[in-house]
Amino acid sequence: MARTLRVTWWFLYASIALLIFGIVCASLPDRQAAAHPPTTQQTSGADVIGILAITWGAIGIPVCLWLIWIYRRYARRAADILSGANRLAQWTCSAEEWDRYRQTVKQRARKNLWMILIICGGTAVVLVGVAISVLLGEKPPAPPGEIAAVIGVVLGIVFGLFLLFWFIIIYLPERILRHPTSRDVFIGSGGLISAGRFQSWQIMGASLKTVRYEPADPGTLVFRWSQPGMGIAANTGSASGPMECLVPVPKAHDADARQVVAFFSKQFQQPPSL
């Protein structure tokens, strides 16, 4: 949680810098037009870059502030579970069981990575197409060097966005999974801590839908909940639909896992899924 919060702060600073950079770029054509009216059209590239940077900053700043607020709430609730408040179960997986669980996580992470690539690739195509159409629609059309510079900036922004998603959704969870303390599992009535991450179904209008236990070696508790505005699960889940979190269960804690399912089944008013 602390690492994710730091990355969000960095992204906030980058968004502020881009917003300032965009305002400066967007103001350059007006200044140059006043000094050299005949060459006004030659500054259209800076204008497009400024608009893109302003758009990025205007979206990134409120989103980052919102995420920082959410992550701080997550940290407080995680601290409550660690202190024992509303805790339902706790266990630690062995190194062998954890390695088998990590393989399952990697397979699901690859699916999420492909989805991120598709989204970022489509975004890049649309933005580059819009930028080229705007620059070529100028009279006279923008020079090739200016078009290339704008395309480079657009691709750089999209690539930066891809790196951010990759770091938060793919790299950071995998790195956390390698840490020995990630094998500790804490399950509370409103959230859980597993793989070094806190997950909650009582924040941002979320609603817990199902909890089921799949006995295996190791067993797995599967939590699924709906969360408006979140399509890609933060831990292990699909790229669309409800959030999903898989929690490994050692054989020695089979009974604890079944008690967790029974607890939530009473809230759902449905028979336990064991």
C-alpha cells in the first residue's frame, strides 16, 4: 500500500508538471503570432502538444487526488484488520504452497497485460490519427518535422501510461509476492490482506457478491465483488466484470476457510459454497 501510494504521488507531480508544460506550449503560438503574424500557422504543433499535455494534467490531477484519498482509507482499514478488529481468520502459507499460488497469479496477470496493451495501443492509434488530421488540415499543412514531433509526444504519453499500468498492476504485485511476509493472510468482515495487498468490498460503493472455497493443494478462497469504475482487479482478476481476489488456503486451515464461507453465506442468505 505504501509503495502504491508513493507511485500515485509521483504520478500526481508528473500530471502537475504536464499541465504547466501544456499551458506554456499553448501560449507560445499567441506570443509568436503577435511578434510574427505571417508565421502563425507554423506553431500549430506546439498548440497540439499543449492541448494534449493540458488534457493529461487536467485528468491526472483529480484522479490522483482521488486515488490518494482512497489509498489512505485502505491503509486505515488494513491497520484495523492487522490489529485484530473484525478479523475472521489468519494463516501463513508455506513456501511450497505459495510458489504454486504464484504460478496461478502469473497466468492471470498475463491476461491483464494483454488487455492493457490493447487499450493503450488503441488509444495511441486514435490520438495519433486526431493529431495528424489536425496538423494536415492546417493551411498550409504543418511541416513533416513538426508532425513527427507531435506524434513522438503522443506516443511518449501513451507509453508512459502503459508503464504506469504495468508497474501497478503487473510488476508491483509480482514483486510483493516474492516477499516472505506476503504469505501471511488476514481476513476480516470488510476486507482482507493477502499477497501483501489490502482488498476491500466496503469502499467506493462496492458490494460483495460471492465467496466460495475451492479445496486443492493449496486450496483457494475466491472473493468476488462489484466495484463501480474498476474493471481490472488489483490483485488477480478478470479485465472486466466484478473484482476478484484469490486467497491461498493451506491444508491445515481448511476448516478456517469453510468457516469464512459460512460467515459470508449467512450475510448473502444463500447456502454455503464448499
